[in-house]
Amino acid sequence: MKIHGLSPATLTPFNEAFEIDYAALTEHIQRTSNATGLYGITVNGHAGEVLTLSSDERQKVIATARTALPAPLKLIAGIESHATDGLVREGLRAKEAGANLLLVIPPFDIRTWRHLSHDADSVYKVFERLDREVGLPMIVFSYPEASGSAYSMEALQRIVTLEHVVAIKCSAGTPAKYAELYDALHDKTTLLVAVDTPSMLGMLMHHAPGALVGIAVVGTQQWSDLVHHATAGDANKAKQIHNTFAVPLMRSIFEYHTHRTPTCPFGATKEALVQLGQFPSSVVRAPGVRVNNAKRAEIRAALIEAGLLSANAAPLNLSV
């Protein structure tokens, strides 16, 4: 399976009662998928606040997205559980709802089992069951080493031998780490860039076929153009888009992954779309922290710097 281009990780809109707004979700999927150069759309990832969704909500989000998504685009669905049985159930429910691929969020990201992410046998057993019992193509979400639950190289080399493991969402902390993983694994699977920081450009330029990132729902076409030019080897065009468009958004929305404020980055992403008139609310479910007025003003400045919002746009209503 050849995976290339951009696959934005979409958001899950909530109303003020913290219920999913499925009409807004449909509009969000349709608007995001209008960009050219996309491979697919991802739902129920971290950007979609999957950790706060019930199993029934996750399945309904997938079904809603499947209806809204143009047929040529692939629907990638995140699945999450700390129990292997739970992952299998979520995978089967995602398959039933119409997902084309699974994004497997690491089940080892919990103190009790974190060390097992380095054990090739433990990791292989999880993915072998998904491979055998669910039977959908899988993208392996590989965390950065700083998380404490990054898969070891040995573990990755084992699981990419499975039939349905078709890609790795490579959330490497640095271009050097991405290059190491790419050099070792690219002849066996697809290595997708998965960072919302300036290190993205260096990773894309190292033979990357595409990217799967949450920030790409803000100005999706520009992100798709960045990925296209970088993966095609056009460094000058990629650098221009990166420096003038991408960096202001990375700095304000994802804070270069430095977590300098407690603001939920997905709430910040929602706020950017609210200010662009593309999203109804920046509400996030607990324990996520909603944007405050200072953050809203910072995001506005970034949208103007990135060329997505006019400097003459109506001022923010800071009473909201």
C-alpha cells in the first residue's frame, strides 16, 4: 500500500454541554477534505480528543466521517486502549463503521507497562492479534523517546513484518531520529512525518512520502503544498511556506511542543478555526484546558502573520 501526501488529523467539535456536535463534525471533515494533495483524513487521534470519547462516540465519529468524506480519500481511524482485548474491539468497531486504516495509539503509554514498549515480543503480540483478528491496514503511532514509551528499533523491525502494518506515524523528536528510523525501515514500510514543530521540514526533506499531523486542519491547502514541495525535493518553495506560514502556527498553537502554557493544543487548534469562521466552539473536554484571552490574542496574531486572517478583521470579543 502506497501512502503519500498529507493526512490531516481532524478535531472533534463539542457544544457548551460537552456533547459532540455531529453537524459541525460533518462540515469540518468536508472542509478539510476539500484541499488537494491529500491521502486521507484521520479521526479519533489525539487531535480528536480520543482519550475523552466513549467507545460508542468513537464509532459514531468514524461513521459520520465516512459519510462526509469523498470516496477517493482514505479514512484513518485512531484506536486506543491499554488492554489488547480493548484494542481489538475498537479495531473491529472502527472497521464496521467504515474505516480504511487504523492508527494504533500505543497501549504501553501507562506507567505499569511503559517499559514493555522496548520489548519486541510484547509489542509484536499486540500487533499480531490486531493483524490476525481485525485485518485492516495499520499505521503504528511511534512516540518520541522523551515519552518513555517509544518503541525500540527491534520492536519496530518485528512488527513491520506483519501483513497489515503498512506505515509508521513517526513522531520522532528530531530530524536525526527520523532519519535513523527511515534509513532502517523505509524498505519495509512507510515512514510518515508526525510533528507539529519546525523539525517537520527537515524530516520531510529526508525522503519522507508524507505527513500525518493535527495542525494541518488550519490552512489545510498550505500544509498540503508544504508537504508536496518538500517531498518532491523543492527545498526553496518548501522553505518559503514553512517560514512564512507554518512557523507562526506551530509557535502559537502547539507552542513548539514545549508546553509553556497549560492550554490544550487541540483547544488552541479549535480556537484558530473559530477565528477563521470554520468551527463553532473551542470547547475541550476535561482535563484539557480551554484557551484564555491571552492565548486567543496570540493565535489571532499568528493567523495574521501566516496570511490566513486580515489585519483588518473584526477585533476579538474578549468577553466570550
